[in-house]
Amino acid sequence: MKKAGILNRHLAGALAELGHGDGVLVCDAGMPVPDGPRVVDLAFRAGVPSFAEVVEGLLAELVVEGATAATEVREANPGTADLLSRYFPDLAYVPHDDLKRLSHRSRLVVRTGEARPYANVLLRCGVFF
């Protein structure tokens, strides 16, 4: 058994299959999950695991070359907006409906237990070299 990093075998396996340019949607419990992408649902109960915990864990495992969030997060969920701007200084913003449409092109969806609005981000994988 792994003693460090991501222990969830479904998530660890899905991350290992990602390549350059692949999309990963990290979403709250209320975001509609699109048909098509592989889904790893980590939601246990409201708030567990939090969006921040999942994003932090994923960033320890992934190289991210770009990120997109909903414009609405800045007003409706300033704490998440601050978190995203710290991790992704070049964060792109699109209307929430556009983010939902873009999520259909994701290769992986990671659903958190977050219960605050607009705690969603679409990550674009980079390469480590």
C-alpha cells in the first residue's frame, strides 16, 4: 500500500493515465457531472473532503499549465476565488454555463464534498519536463 500521496486507488489510477493537455474538472457536490469523462467521486458528506483539500492534493500530483473557473466565483464565493488566484495567478474566468460546457471535454472529473457555490475549476495538464 502507498504510504504517501493520493491513496484513493481510483483517483491515483486516473491521474496516472492523464497526458499533456488533458482536462480535469474539480467540482463541488452541486456541479452537474457530465456524461463521458471518467468520474472519481470523493464526496463523503457536505464539506468532506473540501474543495481546497482536493485541489491541494491534486497539485502535489499534477503539473498544471492552465486553469479556468466561473466568473461568478469572485462574488458568490470569495474564499474559493482567493484560493484559486493563489494557486493559479493566470486563472481564466468564463461564465458558469460556459464552464459546464467546457467540462464535457474533460478527461477526468473529481467531485468533492464541497457545499459552497462555484467551487469548481477546470485544470489543463502540463508536462514535468
